[in-house]
Amino acid sequence: MLIPTTPFGQRVERRLAEERIIWLTTVSADGTPHPKPVWFWWDGESFLIYSKPNTFKLAHIEANPHVALNFDGDGLGGNIIVFTGEARLDPTAPPAHRVPEYAAKYQPGFERIGLTAEQFAAAYSVALRVIPTSLRGH
């Protein structure tokens, strides 16, 4: 899906590595899109996202696994990156504090919200895996 030899592919790879927030859009039963900023880890093939249990986004994904993920643009209509794909619960994923890359990436965030990595993992105990099926942007 990514072609790192193109300027767009290089920009996507850089943002996947550097960005802390990506917008996850799920769809409710009545067809309303629901965007939500989330923390993520890109492992080269899928997005790992942790959620609190019993959230609307989990109910939406259970009913309709088709989702979109996008980064903020540059404020002028540029630097747009949108993935679409399928989300599923991943009961085999380790807790957030046991994914070294995720824990290191979000350590400042844990501190900002007043939690240790272990406390975050306990609160955000549901792992989601998003497998992208398409990528577009400019």
C-alpha cells in the first residue's frame, strides 16, 4: 500500500512514525459518522489502538467494522492522509504498557493525564486492530 520511494509515501511514513494523534471514524447504526481522536501504534501493517471498554466506538465497530483513519491536515487543505480499512477487537494484543514502542511514544501523554503506563493499560484495556485496505491523500 505504501510506496516509500514517492514523496507522498515518504510523507505518509514520516507521519505514521511521528504523529501522536490520528482520527478514527466509525459509523453508528443510523449511518452517522463519528470521528474521534485516538492514540495509535503503526506496526508496518496495522494500527493498534486501545480503548476503554463499553464505548460507542466499540459498539459501532461491532455492528460495522468499516472505519477511516486520518491525520489533521496543514490547515490550508494540504497534507491530507486518509486510510480506510476494517477494525476488529484484538484479544491477543498485549496491554498498552507491554508494547514498548507504544509505551515510549505515549509516556508524556500518560503523565499529562496523570496516569502511569500500567494505569492507562488498565483503563484502556480493549485493543483494536485496524487493517488498512486503502490509502489516499495529497
